Amino acid sequence: MFQLYLMGGIYILLGFAHFTHTEFYRPLMPQFLPAHSLLIYLSGFAEILLGLGVFFSLTRNYALWGIMFMLTVFMIIHINMLFPGNRLGVSLGLLWLRIPLQFLLVYWAYINT
């Protein structure tokens, strides 16, 4: 149960960061996506909502499947950053490490469904 509270807490904190540190997320947004500010706020809201959903047995499975979907969608950003000109000064090796980490986070949600 602790890991579920940890997971929920992480997503809630990261979700609030979308509202308090919006400018951090703006350069990460791929240019081909529209309405960057709106997408940053919507993804933050989704992270908060899904993080809260993990805490309650009635909503837990919905939240966990939502987290898996959200992380899959966020893969667009991670893959986009692998292209030259989109790396924002981050080493290519570190950017490549984020891909398996994303799959591990999806797996973490999946094993709790």
C-alpha cells in the first residue's frame, strides 16, 4: 500500500509543478503541438487527478490505467527530445535513459492494477 501512496504523491507533486513552474515545461513541448500553455496545465491537472485517484480503492484501477495512458502519451515528448535541436542541452545518453524509465513507470502502474 505504501508504494501506491508514494506513486500518488509523486504524481500530485509533479502535477502541481505544472502550475508553479510552468516555464520549466514550456521548452519541453514539441513545436508541432498546439497551445503549449493549455497542454501544460491540462497535463498537470491530469497528474493531480490521477495521483489522487490512486489513493481510493473505488478509483484506483481507473487512475492506474489513466497513468499508463498518460505516460504513453508523454513518450512523444521524450522521443521528440532525442532529435538534434530539441535536446535543450541535455546529454543524449541521459535522454535515452528516460525511455526505459518511462516503461518502468508504466509497469509500476500496471502491476498495481
